[in-house]
Amino acid sequence: MKLVLISAGGTGGHIYPALSFAKALNADGVRTVFIGSDDRMESTLIPEEGYEFIPLHLPTTQGSLLNKVEYGINMIKAYLKCRKLLKEMKPDACVGFGNYISVPLILAASHLGIKTMISEQNSFAGKANVFLGKYADAVELACESSKRDFDPDKTRVLGNPRTLELIDLQKDDDLIRSYGIDPARPYVAVMMGSLGSATMSEVIDQACELMDGFQVLIAAGRKNDYEFKCRKENVKIVPYVKGVLVLSSCDLAVCRAGATTISELTMAGCASILIPSPFVPNNHQVYNAMELVNNGAALMIEEKDLSSERLAGDITGLMENETARMEMKKNAAALAKPHAAHNMVFWLKEICSK
């Protein structure tokens, strides 16, 4: 293979795995070019990472009937632009990482006879990938449960390519100390996403008042306006942490259940309490969390069932039960697929050689 076109966009859960896959392709001498929306995070993030980027204008389907009509028109335009690009660039293959921005590229490539692959990182497959699964030559999954949505004859569970970034992960005690935490003593890491959550912050704040005997590190979120009231010595509150490094050293993590977070928890071999975000399509974070829960690697509390007493009780129960935590850590590590990105490259080569 000499050239692969990659479509990714919308959220970091689509973009970061795609970037890791591109990194694996580049290491194998393959040129990669990205295609994404001209007005979402991929339009700045991907070029900042040094990759070629071709923008498409494709607004979402949300909103009024007029918005939906506009989306349909722009989808046709994007499809035609992709056909033109593919005829000019002649890539060996095209790979989509979900989100509606993948539809015009993968559909156009399929119609032109170019080999295609899609990657689904959530336990509950998104609508765009379910649709594209009918056209793609290969469907790469992170979770066994996603197989129900695709043709088993062209599906493989290889994992999240984002794990490529974690293979050589080293603990950084100096970084942990910079957050006010003593890495030699037990601590819980609480991370609710880069933006934070005011509702969740209040529950966490109140739960901290009920917990003693261990340290608590809270990543509040850079744009979280909630003012924490807990002033206990064992509780440290910072706007942001390097999540992967924290997961590799903490004794227990409390976090959301996005696809990338799930892969990081398994690679770090981290025991966790998962609180899925209720504000995602198809409630897919609950399905993601269940992948770990069903394998004895995590506990889950849905936000509708959450209280400060419940959260403090579950955290304290696990922090006081080292045997249970060690079992969860072992089970989490057993789910890790560290070579997902390279295995995707090998499979894509196999497809292109046919």
C-alpha cells in the first residue's frame, strides 16, 4: 500500500483512534490523508498533528426539516467531491472511523471498487457505521458485543487503535506529585471529561466529605464552572490531568465510559467505577461500561441512580478491599488489545492484496 484515505470527525472518540491508526500506517511507509468536516474539531486537530486534511462541508441532521434538507443536499455534494478525489488520488484503500462524515468517502470508494474498512470503537455501533457495514470490505471492532450489528464474515475484533499510544507507558511519579498527590500512598482518581460536569461535580464534592483514609484527585474539567466546597487535606482538585498516566498509577478510577476511556482503562490495568454519560446517542456508554462490568473489571453506577452516599460507599468499599481491586485490575488488563493499530494495518494489507 502507498496511500490510504481516512475519514474521522465529530468527537475525540472518533478522531484519536484514527490518528493512532494513521501513525501505524506511516510507520509502515504508507501515506495517509484525512477527510473530515470543515467546521468541527477535526479541522484543526488533525492538521495540528501534522497530517494532510481535506475538508468537507456537511452539517448535522439535527434541527428543523430545513436543516435535514440542507444535510441531504450537502451529503450528495460531499459524495460527488469524494468520487472526484478518489479518481484523482487513486488510493489503495479508504478507512472510516464512524460519524456521518465517513459516509460519503466510504460509499464513494465502495462504488468505485476501492477497498474499504470501517472501525467501530463503541459497544453499541453508531448509525453511520451500521449503514456503512453493508458496503465495507472489512469491519474492525473494539468490542465483541458490536458484532451483532455486522456481517460476521467480514468482521474482526482487534481493539481500539488508540492503545498504540500506551504500549510503552511509564509511570511518572513527579507528575503525580505536581497534582498534590503522594504516589506512595493510595489514591482515587476522579475524571469526568475535559469539560467537566456541574451536576456530577456536586455529587463528587459531597461524596468527598464522606471519605477518609485515602487521597482523592479530582480533575474538575477546564470549562467547569462549579466551585468545589470540600477543603479536606486528602482531596486535591485540579482543572486537568494527563489521564493515561494517572490511570496507570492510581488505585481506583471514577470516570465516564467513552470508548477511548475504556481502552485506556484496560491498557493501564486499572480498577474503576464507571458513571456513563446519559447525553450520548443510543446510551452507548452504558454498553461500553458493561463490557468491563461483565468481565469483572469495573463497577457501574448510572447517573440516574447516583448519590453522594452511593458513590462514597462504593469508592470506600473498594479502597478498603485490596483483593477485590487487584482482581478488577487483573481482569481489566486481560481485556487490553495493545496491538490493535498494527493488526488493522496487517488486515488492510491482506484485503488490498486480494
